[in-house]
Amino acid sequence: MLLVLSLIANIGVLAFFKYFNFINTILDTLLGFSSHHTPFPFLTFLLPIGLSFHTFQAMSYTIEVYRRNQKAEKHFGIYALYVMFYPQLVAGPIERPQNMLWQFHRNHKYDFENLKSGLMQMAFGMFKKVVIADRLSEIVDRAYADPNAQSGKTFLIVSILYSFQIYCDFSGYSDIGIGAARTMGFKLMDNFNVPYLSNSIRGFWGRWHISLSTWFRDYLYIPLGGSRVKASKKYLNIMIVFLISGLWHGANWTFIIWGALHGTLLIAESFINDISVKLKKPVYRNLFFRIFKTISVFLIITLAWILFRSPNLYVAKNVLKKIFCYSINAPFNYSLANKSTLLFSFLLIVILMIKERYLLIIPTKNTFQFYFIFSCILITCYLFGVFNNQQFIYFQF
């Protein structure tokens, strides 16, 4: 009973602030068929920052205590610190009590190695944000400001740029948050693991926003039965998880359909894998085939991001229509960005992917090396950063 009350309280607050007007709009549309209107007023209020993240973190605590995987925290201040820990408050990663509460009870002494590694991760997170993400956002925002004026080729290139914008923006924040915590001696979970190098949709979701993916896995997918049930129920469980995941991102049909699309893709992939196992067909795994799959998955994810970026379904439909119907001779709209800006942007993306693939953690043990690399990153941010007060994309969630 206490668990249910706690979940209702948390979900209720989240639903009121994020979904009240959305639900009210749906109700008004349904009543409109009978010439009536919703009796509830549409409310205007500020969304509490990071609401979705610390609500899910609070629910994680309640569920783990109920499952007896975590002892109840007797110190209200430490519990409050767990729910509202500032480095990951507004955009994650969404932590579990088993990983964090014991760390708040420890006496953290000054550690120069933690300071160096934390600052280095924060610096590279800032590089991702101001040098890459905010640079790409200028091109993407111009295109979506006037979608009717863009060609299919323009939107195809813009969509690829947006894939890296949202990755650098979100993983950049995660790097800053994880690094900030590390400077004080706290270890947060990793939230990204080079997701665009995945060669399957399932692999992508095992590498993208890991803290949210595992949250839905542990607290929704597995309790529904997970993959231990018959195939039809498993596919239903997958779709439920991704519909809710889409809704978690925002009160808009674009997010819900984005979630449904990913659920459909994962179900199709799971179905093919199930058939392969039953038929005992060997999987062809040469290098060319893996590269082809990786590129295909990236392009599918990129097309799905169009739903995520578009303000409404009408814009998303037009963008997708232009991409699938464009002529190979259609020009790119260079008023969005000139050739040198585009080439520099793609060069930054290549540098990023090489670093993420082969040097996930920048070494800091050598103090001179740390000061040199850290200074180079800061100077690069200063010289090539785009400082346009562009907030982090996931702040809205």
C-alpha cells in the first residue's frame, strides 16, 4: 500500500506538470465531436527543472526498498541529497540508491586524481556542447524555422547533423555531470557508450541514455514478464515500454510516435532473431556486413530523430516526405551554412567519433599531460565555441 501511494504521488506530480494540458487537449478534441468542450481550464505554469529525472530517481529508491535490495535511509538530508544531487539533477544519469546512498555516508577526502579526471571529463563535455552541438544547432534550427524552403537533400544532411547535435548535447551534459561528481569523489554511472556504432536497434538502446533504458528494463519491462513469456506477450511488453518512454520525453504526439516507431523496430528485430534461432541459421558476420548494419542502423535512428526534433506531426511528415522523394540533383541550401562551415562541422564529428571509439577516457595520471590537454580543450572551446545561450536539449524533459 505504501509503495502504491508513493508511486501515485510521484507519477501524479509528474503527470500534473507535464501532461495535464496534453490530456486536456485530447479530452477537448473528443468532446468536440459532440459540440462540447472540456470543463477543465488550460493551465500555464513553469515546469520544475529536471522533474522527469528526479521523479524517476525517487521512484527507484521506493521500489528498491520495497524489494529489500536497499535499506531504508533514516537520514532525511541524505535521502534528499540522493533525489536532488545537483550534478545529475536536470538531465541525469538517473541513479539507483544502491550506487549512491552509501557514497553519501562516506567521508570524501580531497583526491587530486579524482579532481584531474573529473575536470578532464567536464572539459570534454563542454567541448561536445559548445564546439559541436551548439554549432550544429544553428544549422538545424535555421532549417526547421522554414521547412518549406528546404529540399530533401538539405533535410537529409540536416537530419544527420541533428543526430550528432543531440548526441553531443546530451552526452556532453552527462560528461559534465559525471565529471563534476567525480571532482568531489562521487562516482555516477556511465550514460553513453558510443551508441552510433551499434549494429542493431537493441544495441543502440544498450548504449544510449543507459540509465533510462535500464530503468525501464528493471522497473517496467521485467515486471511485465520481460522476455520470459510467450513471443506475443514479449512483443507487447516491448511496445508498452517504448510508448511510455516516448511519453516520458514530452507531452506531444511526435514523442509518442517516436517511441512507437522504436518499439516496432525492436519487435521486428527480435522477431527476426527468434526465427533465426528456431531455424538454426548461422548469422553472417563478416566485416563488410557489420559495417553495412552499423550504417543502416544509424540512418534508421537518424530518420526517427526527425519525429523527436519536429514541433508537430505535420512538420515531421513533410520532412520525411521530402527526404524520401528528393532528387539526387536537388541543391543543398547553403544559406543555412556555407561549404567551409559544413566541412568543419563534419570534421569535428569525425574527430569526436575517433575519440569516443578509441579513447573513451582521456588519460590524466601524468600531471603535465593533464594540464596540457586540459588547457588545449579549454582554448579550443574558447576559440571555436558557439556561445549563443543554447540550453541543453534534455533540460525540457
